[in-house]
Amino acid sequence: MNTRRNFLEKSVLATAAATILPAMSWAKGFRKPENNDLKLSLAQWSLHRALEKGEVQAVDFARIAKEDYNVSAVEYVNQFYMDKALNDQFWSQLKGRADDVGVKSLLIMVDNEGDLGNPVATDRKTAVTNHFKWVDAAKVLGCHSIRVNAFGKGTKPQLQAALVDGLGSLAGYGEKQDINVLVENHGLHTSDGAFMANILQQVDSPFLGTLPDFGNWCLSKQWGSIQNDDCEKVYDPYQGVADFLPYAKGVSAKSYAFDEKGNETIIDYRKMLQLVKDSGFDGYIGIEFEGETMAEPEGIRATKKLIEKVWSELD
């Protein structure tokens, strides 16, 4: 199975669903929309198999999103640009490529740069500093945010203290560059929606928000996938999304597989998207296909079609 965790390891080597959410957020730029128009983006991870095999090139991502899927906004993954992290000229050129095809660059998903909740202060500071280059790259690229993980070790009180410090420090740097820092649920304590929401409240920064993912709510393993029904302890996905939405600057519509009617087989998209719509979220909903039994282009198109269909039918 080729998961995000497997890919990172290789890189190192080479319910509350009906709750009405408060229409407010700590994430910079959040507002109650007037019309709830659907805005879609494409997460680069949706093409990770093709990128790893060299079937497509990372520099062509914006063009592929527009020409192959008719999506005009993209979310990059740092793992495909590790050797370009400090190259401002590259990011300027990548921005030019996106601009040329009318595609908006939204954020960079950052993995493998250290634990922002590391209990050792010096190691935690190193992890925070490691993320600075991606904030800088996002600024050049024209993004509004970077997406980070909030991993760490220790008891809940120890994790809370470390994450308040680490995320707060990184958000402070993001503020200097006018770039948001968004936390995604990625397993273990990061998929405990109430716990993470409390940390955001404590930091209380307009530059610290969330990127709720529909599918990453496993509390018993890192990365949090609920695919294959092999998670021992799951945080209710609809409650988790509800917990994260008040702080959301993006939404990740994870998908794995579809039935004959085009519905996602694990996630109730109608319930999820109703939560998003009721919250007053006014950002982009990112298509992130992560299925293992369907070709990536087919999965991306199926996800897009489902989101568009359900959104048009919601109250």
C-alpha cells in the first residue's frame, strides 16, 4: 500500500454532524459569505502515484489541473519540491506557470520538517525554523497558507503546552509574511478535534487556522487514514470536521472509492458538505483523491463530480 507515510519514509531515505457552527474563525480572511458559491481546488497528492513514477512532472501541476480537470486553484505538496525549497527564482517561475493558465496557487502542504509539538524545546525550535522556508516559498508563489502537521509526543498536557508554543511561534513568523499556518488532522492527537480546537483558542492568532480533512480521523495511528477499515480508534469524522470548521481556511475533501451511483463509500459527502455550507465557510474545497483501487484521473473526476452534485442540492 502506497500511503503518504510510505512516501515520506522513502523521501527520508532518498454525531454532531447537524450542529450549526459559529460563523467565525481565527483564520485570517474568514467571513460569512453572501452566496455560498462553490470554489474547488485540486490537491497535488491526488496525483502522487503519477508524480512518483515520473508520468507527470511537478512543475506542470497547475496546467494539468486546468486542462485535464477544469480546476482553477491548486494545493502543492512540498515533498515534490524539496530541492527547490530555498530557490525563490523557481517559485517565481512556478507562479508564472500557474498565472499563464489562469490557476490560483492556494497553499503548500508541508510534511517531514520536524514535530512542532516536540517536547524538547531545542528540537521544537528547529522544527519551527525548518518550516520558515516554506512560508517564504508560499509568499513568492502567491499562496495564502502553508499546511502543517501538529505531531509530538507526551501526555495531553505536555503536547498541549508544546503545540501552543510551536504553532504559536510559527504563526508569528507567518504573520510577518502575511501567510497563514493551517493545521490538518493527520492522526493520533491531531485527529482529536476538541483537543486541537482548544490549542488554536489558546494561541489565539488570526494567522493560525485549520485545514479539516474529511478522512483523516484515526486516533490510533499517524497520518490518520480511515481507509481499509484498519483503524482501532476513530474520532467521529463529522464531529471532527465540525470542531475544525470555525478555524478553517481550507477544506480537504478526501475520497477513497465510489459505488455505482457515484457516492463515496466511506464518507457521507452530503453530511460533510452540509456542515461546510452551514458553517459559512468561504474558501476553497480541495479535491484529494487517495484511493488505491481506482486510477488517479478517474478518482479525481469522480470526486469533483460528487462535490458539484451534492453542493448544488444542499439547502
